[in-house]
Amino acid sequence: MEKPVFVTREKAEEIAKKYPTPFILYDEKGLRENLEAIKNAFSWNKGYKEYFAVKACPNPFLIRIMKEYGFGCDCSSYTELMLSKELGIIGSDIMFSSNDTPDEDYILAGKLGATINVDDITHIDRIEELLGHLPKKMSVRFNPGGLFQLSNGIMDNPGDSKYGMTEEQLYEAYEMLKDRGVEEFGLHAFLASNTVTNEYYPKLAGILFDLAIKIREKTGVKLSFINLSGGVGIPYRPDQSANDIGIIGKEVQKKFEEILIPEDMGDISLYTEMGRFVTGPIGALVTRAIHEKHIYKEYIGVDACAVNLMRPAMYGAYHHITVLGKEGKALTEKYDITGSLCENNDKFAIDRLLPKVDMGDLLFIHDAGAHGYAMGYNYNGKLKCAEILLREDGSYDLIRRAEAPKDYFATFDCFPEFSGLFKDK
Ligand SMILES: *Cc1c(COP(=O)(O)O)cnc(C)c1O
């Protein structure tokens, strides 16, 4: 089975003439379609807002496009907060959902007026101490423990995850917040990751809507928003079918009307913090075949490595590969597609059936738009690649340059004895 690509071989070669491979290519048209679909899916909820999970794809050019659609930022670190601020996304347009949080991060979140989503009950005192007072609008992260299961077998294990508070702590937290002057309260939970089913958000919404009623009963706190967080997945494999955000939105609406409206809680705003679903499929790692090797297996070496896309090496994650210009050709060969790191897990694919790959061919590694560039590192002194945005009219723009050696050595810049490291390039 084939997955569609958003660039032709000819266009990719044209881009590669100006910006050598490897690079991550993003599809503006696909991104905008996605943003529109997300917005429409939840437009029935008056206060709806998507806070893009910056960690998935921290590129200001892309987030600026999201801002046009009214999206905010879900940040979890100091530098993600900086990025958001630089784009003018501040105040309640920032959701700060962190855990194990350093003081300076809370201080910056407080300064920017972000809505802080409290991961642990002990953080309430800390935030109050660090900021001098609690913000007027705050959120609490819930962890129900146990197992969380969907009907298609998708399962996650909240009881084994480090995030959020128990139900008892949750009630206590709302009491504390209320006593200390907080006026707007939110509830947040993230129970399963990369769910390739339309069922996840509706099921989570049902749990959180029921909980909202209990919270009101137990503490008198009436929530003003419920944050479904991230977890909506994408079909990495060609035989999986994509989630339909329109259906997801409608199913959440049903729960909303069943559970919250009769309780006179129909004014609750819904928030989401999707990352992977927003940018995953609209980014691809474009890399060139530069080496073939025939030993006990057949290897195709490419000019990218795990530094540019770590998921296969880190989780054994599947990323579909299309040999550009050979779409539809018979899959006659079985290859390991490798990068150049001195790590045998540096393989984008293992025993993958592909058409015959010739040296110089361009490989389109799908679904690299989330947790792709963002997870990159510099092992073996390998440099991170450029990011390029393919515009709707077929033109393209560099949206992050490739690293140069001087970037790799930048943290030695305070040592004149090694100034030679900066002479090149
Ligand atoms: C990672 C993360 C998200 C985004 O998750 P996706 O699976 O990319 O949608 C949202 N919220 C929080 C708190 C996260 O840690």
C-alpha cells in the first residue's frame, strides 16, 4: 500500500539544488487544511481553543500560521515559553503544562500570564511562593490511575505515568485554589498517546465531564474550561485509516450535550492541545540515497540519520518511505535504510519492501512533522538539518537553516584557546 506524498520528485530536486538534503519539508496547504478542520470540528463550543503542543514542532514560522486561526501554544519549558512570547502569543493564549518544573519556568509562565496547568498538588504552594500570588485562572491535571482502554485494543497505562494528580488530590487542589483567590478553574487529562481511532477524545470527554459534576458537588468549584490535551493520533502505517476530526468533534459534542448541558454547565469552554495530529503528516524528511551495501542484508545508506528523525531509532517507530519518482513501482527489494551514526539502531526502516533504489534517489520519509526535528540531537557530532516550507503556490522558503559546525561548537565560544573551531564556515 502506498501513502500519498505532497511533493514530486522534480520539485524535491529543485529544492535540493538550493538547500542540499537532508531537510524536513512542510506542506503549507496540508497544514492550513488541518487547522481549518480542527477549528470547524469544535466550532459548536463557544470558548473552544486549540493550544498547539509546541514540543511537537517548535518552528515559529509554522506556529505563526496557526496563530492566524486563533490557536494558542501549549508550552512545557522555558524556551517554548520564549518562542510563544516572540510570536505575541501570551496571556491566556498560553497553556503551561509542565511536570517536574524548574522555578525559572514557573516564573516566566507567571510573567507572561500563562494559564498554568498544575501537575502536582505540591506545586500550588510553590507557584504561590514563586509568583507572590496565584494567577486568577488555573488548571489542574488529573491522572485516574489504572488502565485506560479503547475498544480497538488501544491501551495506555495512566497508573504507571508520572503525570497529574489522583482524584482525591484533585478535590483538595481545587479547594486550595479557591481559598487562595483563583477565580477560573480548569481540568486537564492526557490518558493515551497517538490514538488512531475517533473514539479517544469522546471517551476522555465523557470521563472529564462526569468529573466536572463531581468536582462541583464536592468542592463547589464550577469549572470554566476542560482541556482534552493531546493524544489524537495519525496513521503512520499505510494500512491504518486517519482519524476524522469532524467526527471526533461531533462525538465530543454529543457527550457535552448529554452530560454537561442538563447540569447547566453548557458554558464550559473546551480546549485541546494537539501536536502530532496538527503537524505530523504535513512534514517529511527528504533524504538522498548515497550508499548501498551488500553483506548479510541489503543496506541503503542515506544522508540523513537519527539526528534528523529519531523515532525509529528510539521507539522502533514505523515511518513509511516513498522513493520519489518511483511511486506505484513494484516493491521488489528488501532493504534496511540506514543513517551514518555509530549506532546500529540508526535505521529508518528494517526489512522494508521498496522498489529498487538507485544511488541519488530521493527518499520521502513520511510523518516527520511532529517529534521529528524537535527530538533531534547531535550525537556523533552530526548536525541538524534545515526546515523548508513548501508554499501553496509551489514556491518554497527556508524556515530554519541547517546547523553549521560553528553551531555545534557554540558552547565552547567562551574559550579563546579553541577559537579554531569557529574559523570554518
Ligand atoms: C505531548 C503533549 C501534548 C501533545 O500530544 P500529541 O500526542 O502530540 O497530540 C499535549 N499536551 C501535553 C501536556 C503534552 O505533554
